[in-house]
Amino acid sequence: MKLFTETCTLWLSCILLLSGMNISAFSYDYSSTTKCLVEPQRAQYGGGMIVNPEFNHSLEGWTVFGQGEIEERISKAGNSFIVVHSRTHPLDSLSQKVLLEKGKLYSFSAWIQISEGRETVSVLFKTTDELVRGGKVIAEHGCWSLLKGGIIANFSTHVEILFESKDTKVDIWVDNVSLQPFTKEQWKSHQDISISKVRKSKVRFKVTHANKTAIQGAIVSIKQLKSNFPFGCGMNYHILESTDYQNWFASRFKFTTFTNEMKWYSTEKIQGQENYTVPDAMVKFSKQNGISIRGHNILWDNPNHQPNWVKSLSSDDLWKAVEKRINSVVSRYRGQLIAWDVVNENLHFRFFEDKLGENASAVFYSKAYQLDPNTNMFMNEYGTMNGGDEKASPANYKKKLKEILQYPGNEKILLAIGLQGNFGSGQPNLAYMRSSLDILGATGLPIWLTEVSVGVAKDTDQAQHLEDILREGYSHPAVKGIVMFAGPIAANFKEMPLADINFNNTPAGDVVDKLLHEWKHSQALEFTADDKGFVDVLLFHGDYNVTVQHTEANSSTTLGFRVTKDTPQATINVRICT
Ligand SMILES: *[C@@H]1O[C@H](CO)[C@@H](O)[C@H](O)[C@H]1NC(C)=O
Ligand SMILES: *[C@@H]1O[C@H](CO)[C@@H](O)[C@H](O)[C@H]1NC(C)=O
Ligand SMILES: *[C@@H]1O[C@H](CO)[C@@H](O)[C@H](O)[C@H]1NC(C)=O
Ligand SMILES: *[C@@H]1O[C@H](CO)[C@@H](O)[C@H](O)[C@H]1NC(C)=O
Ligand SMILES: *[C@@H]1O[C@H](CO)[C@@H](O)[C@H](O)[C@H]1NC(C)=O
Ligand SMILES: *[C@@H]1O[C@H](CO)[C@@H](O)[C@H](O)[C@H]1NC(C)=O
Ligand SMILES: *[C@@H]1O[C@H](CO)[C@@H](O)[C@H](O)[C@H]1NC(C)=O
């Protein structure tokens, strides 16, 4: 809680006393996703629907899939677990068949170890005609790692749970497996509980006379002026031409990313001829409207999205060109942006690594940091929250973050995690999404969903899927901001238009407006102080005015205050001098 204005009149003096107190932490359990443990922990949710989840009853409930052999082993501490050995195929595994019910979400976890070295182990769910990837972990020998993930059932079906490791020489050890089903309603209520805990704080108002005796019956009216959760939207150059687009945008959003206009291929189409006319004008528009900007992007690791002239440069000339690019764009907007996507998509692509060496990304983060040390430096990837994407899995993402941070001089970088969040048209796998956020949240680095969009296809409900994804992001404690890549059709946002050609909402636009409304106190809240002069209220983080009216004193005063997550419980003392 931070006081940002204080008003005093002849009649009223307002004194703010702040007292912080911790409320109990929410039960998102990140701790176990970072550590590799000597003894694993209990199966989550008591194993959920898994039969014999902790292998207390030997192999009961488990069978072999493929060619391998499974056997029970017992640790020095007396804990029994299962080993799959003599594998010849990546999918040779232990297996258990479970029945998934249509519409339910399933959270999966298991403790994994391997017989030697370090190796990725995945969980797969096999239906009669499909293999659905449900999560993975980089396991190592000598300690247990937690594999987290999940699946959502589009229809009722039997699935076999399988474990995969590409290297068939290693034995896979498994313990304490869990598959916990949730109905959509349970999932939503879990989100709502989390939203109350991570996006709101308890505030107590205490209204007293100057001599500190309580005033009963004072009317306390609370009005939210601003939400401080960044929920923004991409923006493109059409904003410079269309006042309708300007009004549409500025009346909704305080955070943005320019879709293409800051990219290298836009600002230096011809080598040596830089042109920042368009992004400069967009920065100006944003500033005039109090809109914060994520800088997107300094470099893009995809070979297909370089300025044409870059592709043929020798490695010496490429180093020079890249240094010039970083200097140019970062110096130009230094201190004016809230984030930089430094090397876009460096898990899927390696244009610069191939041409300049393995440390290319780490060097670029270092250079950007030296030029603009107080701005968050993001990685920015697609696919991390979708089960099927191998390259940008949470495990690989963490590995790359570590590489960047370990490069000499990079320890202090304000590194951050950008997850684009472009989902296909199908049912989003929220269980997998949550496990990805848990795994990356365990790093302690801020996570933003940076380019949220949802595909569209026949018979799919794009607006509902968008709502599900936005709620999952907003309710997760590690997520510090959300930006969608969408907009009005008039600005050519065809994939997920939020407004039609007349700037009327599409169904997806309705979802966005509903959530903008829901994630703050849109109406003033009014309370009457009790006999101790107290009003207790749970408030969204943000900026407020409170007005206290006291009929005896025949006057009122207004006071501004800010609620943040840093003071989960605070008391505001309002003293009225009569
Ligand atoms: C397995 O055995 C341990 C130790 O006896 C016990 O604490 C645990 O509850 C058992 N697990 C299950 C799922 O029965
Ligand atoms: C405190 O001040 C109020 C208003 O001036 C008065 O009514 C009340 O009796 C005072 N209480 C004490 C304990 O002095
Ligand atoms: C820079 O870009 C703007 C906008 O596209 C264009 O109008 C202008 O002519 C360009 N300037 C130069 C020097 O090419
Ligand atoms: C990359 O940087 C690390 C230091 O973090 C260094 O040990 C390594 O030799 C570098 N590799 C290359 C290929 O330059
Ligand atoms: C559910 O649908 C999604 C998206 O269409 C798909 O990726 C996933 O494999 C499906 N799940 C099952 C269990 O079929
Ligand atoms: C209360 O305040 C208003 C406006 O300041 C004034 O017009 C009115 O006469 C006051 N009433 C009493 C009872 O003092
Ligand atoms: C908030 O209160 C201040 C006085 O403290 C006032 O100037 C401002 O207009 C109020 N804002 C709104 C939106 O009520």
C-alpha cells in the first residue's frame, strides 16, 4: 500500500498508517519443480485416479508397453519405485490404462530418475489413434526430478500413460505418479481463489475522531481509478491513420507491443538507411495516451525474418551489423519502454548462433543490458504452453535462461520470460499450460504472456478458448502481464478480430471487455463503518480514491491510495477532526 496523495482540510485530517501482514501463501507448489531430490516426495493428490501410485503394492496396476522390462526396486531409505530397463525403443515403458471423461482436465505428475547422465523424459497419453504429449522433464542420475503436465479430454476415451526417453540406453526410474481429474467448474473455482489471493489485498479503513475514538456509521466510498495488472493488446501502424482505431485502443488498453514496426526488417530495409518514422509516431501516440510499450524486438533468430541484406553478410560483417542494430534501437528508446524482446524465438531458431557462435544470444542480452540496464530483458517464444512443442518446452526454456544468465556480466540482467501464447483452434490444454507456468514460475523470474491469440476453425469456439486462456494466465501467480496480438478487423487483425469493420465487438471482443470489467472494481464500493470505525475490504491491486463522509461533521474528504501485492494487508487510518 502506498500513499500517493494526502488531503487535509480544516475539518478532517487524514493520517495513513500502514501495517503489513502476510496472508497465507497460495498452494501453487513451485519448489519441487526446481530441485532434484535425493528422495522423491509423495504423489500429488494421493495419486488421484492412478492405481498403486507409490508402488507400495509391487507392480499391481502397471504393465509393460513395448519391449522393455519393468521391475520393482527399493531405495536405501526403504522406498519402493519402478525401473524400466532393457529398452530398445524410445517408448518402451511402464504403462497404466485410465479412462478420461469428456470435458475434464487432468493434472499429471511423477518423480523421474534415470540410470546415467541427463536426459529428457516425457509423459505421453496414447489413445487408439493418437499420442498426446503431456509434459517433460530433464531428468538426471542421482536424484529425482518432478515431471509435471496434463491433458484435457475432448471426448471420453481410454488412454495409456507412457514414459518416453529418446536415449534407449538409459533405464527410466519412476515413482509417486499422479493423475488428478478436475471438472471445468472445479478448475474455474481454483482460478477464482487464486485471483483473490494474487491480484487482491485486504485493506482495513479505520475512521476515528482526532482523539482516536472510533466513529461509527461514517460512509466510506471507494473508487478504483486504475488497475495495475498489465492487460494489453498488440498495435500496428494503422493506429496512425485511424481515429476510430485510436479511440478503440486508448479507451481499453494501457499496455502494448507493436506487432512489426520496431523490428529490424522494418527499420532498416536497406543497409545503412534506418527509418524510425513509424515506430517513433507510435511511441508518441502511446505516450500521449498513457500506454506502456514492450519493445519488440531487437533481433529475431528466425532466418526467414531477417532484413534481406543481412542473410548474405560474412560473419565479421554480421557482427558489425548486429552491434549497430542493437545500439541503434536500444539507444533510441532507452528508458522509454517497459520491456525488450531481445532475441525473439531463440529456442526454435538459431540464425545468429549458426553464423556467430553458440553464445550469440547471451552476447546480445549483454549488449542490450549495458545500454538499457533498468528495462526487463525478455526471451520470447511460442509453443511453450502447448504440449506438442519439443524445442520450446519449459525444460529447454529454463536451460536457455540459465545459459544467458551465466554468461559473464549477465548475472544482474532483469531477465524475464515471454510466452507468446498463440494457441491453435482446438481445445487449449489448460492443465499443460498451468504446469508450464509452474515450472517456469519456479525460476522466480517474471512471466508475461506476450502475444496471446487463438486460432479459428469450423465448430470451434474461439471466444471461449480465448477466455479460458486469459483466465488461466491471470490466475497464475507467476504471470505478471498479458498482451494479446489482436485488434479490430479495420487494422487487419484477421486471425482473432476483436471488433468488426464498424468497431462493434466480435465475440472475442466481448470476452476482452468482460474481463477488463471483471478484473477491477468498475463500480464505486460503498460501506458503513462499524462500531469500531472499521471497514474491511478485499481490493484489486491498483490506484484508488476513497471518500469518507461523516454526517456529524457535515463534511467529507477524498484521499488517494495504491494497493499493491507487496503489502497484502494494510490499515488506512482516517482521522476526522471535529
Ligand atoms: C505407501 O506407503 C507409505 C509408507 O507406508 C504410506 O505412507 C503411503 O500412504 C502409502 N501410499 C499409498 C498410496 O497407499
Ligand atoms: C473524542 O472526540 C469526540 C468528538 O469530539 C467526542 O465526542 C468524544 O467524547 C471524545 N472521546 C474521548 C474519549 O475523549
Ligand atoms: C521513412 O518512412 C516513412 C514512412 O514509411 C516515409 O514516409 C519516408 O519517406 C521514409 N523516409 C525516407 C528517408 O525514406
Ligand atoms: C560461451 O561463453 C562461455 C562463458 O559463459 C564460455 O565458457 C564458452 O567458451 C563460450 N563459448 C563459445 C563458443 O564462445
Ligand atoms: C484434444 O484436442 C486438442 C486440440 O484439438 C488436441 O491437441 C488433443 O490431442 C486432444 N486430446 C485428446 C485426448 O484427444
Ligand atoms: C453542511 O455543509 C453544507 C455545505 O458545506 C452547508 O450548506 C450546510 O448548511 C451544512 N449543514 C450543517 C447542518 O451545518
Ligand atoms: C481523486 O481524488 C482527488 C483529490 O484527492 C481528486 O482531485 C480527483 O479528481 C479524484 N479522482 C476521481 C476520478 O474521482
